[in-house]
Amino acid sequence: MRGRSLAGLLAAVLLVPATGVALAAEPTAPPLPPTVTPVCFTDIELVWKVSTDAAGPADFSIEYTTKRTQDWAPPNGGTAILTPTANGHAAMLYTARADGPALLVRWTAAPDQVASAPYAPAKACDKASLTVNRVVQGGPASGSWFPVSLTRWSTSFVSPRQSATVTVPVTSDAKMAVEPGRWMVEPTKDAGSYVKLPEGYVWRSTACATTGTLGMADGQVVATTDQAVRGVRFVADPGSSTVCTVTYHLGPVLDDAIAAGRRTEGTRGFGPTKVVVPPGSYVTYLVVTSPSLAGRKVQILMKTGSLSKPWKLAKVVTVGADGSVRYYAKITTFTGFVAKWPGDSTYVASRSSGRYADVK
């Protein structure tokens, strides 16, 4: 009896893992390949939907290319991230029709899990809608005075020479039907430069909000530009709606430049980039604006030491009869300059791009 009890006790002990002994983890199976569904075609692109209902992947990033290339390395491929949807994760992809009627997709984290489309899209895409509103802040100008351009483009994996870009001017703020695909809205350019606006007006911002684009919340702002990039890029999926607002305001343009030494006249030697001078040397900061501001006050702000330092008011100067301002400063360290028009009842506030000087 005692022997049988001891044997049973030993068997029970053997079933319990010893403290501190690591058990071998079950190997994690790789996620199944995503599903590739041909959706529709436009005049220049094929539209695909890539989706998965799997909850396993920690990374929903994908790489994709066309069957003709069989090459995953850039520039012969693209990347995307599947975004959450009601039934899992998905993304819409756009490929050039010149690349052929096929698509290969694989998980970035599990590149052996490859999916492909069995056939090309067989129907034309439903149009997307796009509305561009031109808003003018201040002054008598009408929004119709301010031109805006729409640019649509495709990118070829097979041959960059087969990539296409089409730019058309906006002539009305009414809602328009557009082909699905990649778009950019921006103030109109002529020969690569932004067109001159009516006197006293400057571009302020561009923002676009979308509804019905996969992976985007309804009404989500796609992007708002800053002074460095005026155009907003966005994707218009079939049946989606995008509303873009391009805002201008009545405010003086403040162009600036910088030069070494004290320069009391002319513009020779001034440049748009920073200058480097010996410690204790003078630099001249030049601001040029509209002569209509002659006699009005412009603020000169400075920062010293590094770009991360805050701007501080250095001096309030008067705009000359020719619309120019010169500010002289002796520098001993990195120094930044920017001009600011604080605004009044006629013109809203504006500022220059800013220039920098450093010592050697």
C-alpha cells in the first residue's frame, strides 16, 4: 500500500515543472499572405485592394511590385501599411498600367509570405470628387483672382520614363469629378515658379480633408502646408470626396538677404544663404518689401548661439521710400535674423524666411 502511494506521489511530482526550468515555447507560425483584390482601372493606373483579417502580424507593413519586374529593390517597388478597417486591415494601391496587369505583395516582416493578384481589374473606376475653395483674408480681392493647380501623377516601376504627370488649373470652386489616384493641390506655377499674386497679397496655407478614402477618418485633414511646401499631396480613392482650402491674405511680402560687412547701398554681395565671417565682424541684414509700406515699422528679431534658441526682438526699424530695410549687427557667434510685419488695420501680419550668419 505504501509503495503504491509513493509511486503515485512521484508521478504527480513529475507532472509539475520544476521551479526555474523554462519550457520550450511553441513556434509562432508566420502570418498568412494578405489578399490581393483587383478593384478597377483609370486611364493611367490600376487600382488594387490589399487586405487581411488576421490579427497575428505585429507589423502590417507590406512591399509590392508588378510581376513584370520580379524585383523588390527600389526603385522597382513600393511600400505601404495596411490600416485598420471594420473587418481587419487593408490598403488601396495604385500601379501604372504600363507596368502590366499584375501585382505581387509580401509582408515586410515575413517576406516569404507572398500574395499575387490572379487577374487585372476589369471595370473602370467610379470617379472621386474634389472641391477646391479659395479663401481670401482681408482686402477687396476675390478668390477667383488667385489661381490654383491640380496635379495628378502615376509612377512606373518598370520605367521611370513611363511615369505620367498631368497639371490642370482650377477655374471654379465648384465640386468636380476627378479620376481616382494621387493628387496635389497648390498655388499655380508658371515655368516652375509660383505666379505673382495681386499686390499686397501672399499665400498663407493649404489644407485638404477627405471622406471615403480607405484608412482615413471621415473629414480627416490630410495635410496642412507650411511656408516651405505650398502643395498638399493626397490620394483620392474611387468614390471618395476631398475638400481642399487654399488661403491667401493681404499682407506684405518680406524678402530678405544677408551679406558680410556694412553695406549701406545696393544689393551686390547679398545672398539668400548664411554668411561666415571672423568673430567681431559686421553683417548686413537686408529686407525688401513693397514701397507701399514706406514709413511703417518692421520688427527685426534675432537669435544667438543655435537654431533652438528663441527669437528675441532686436530693433523696430522704419521701411525706406524704396521699400527696403537695412540692419547692421556685429556678431561673435551663430546669429539668426528674421523680419516681422506685426500687422495693422490694412495688412495682416507677415514675416520673412530668415537668414543666418556664423563665425569662423
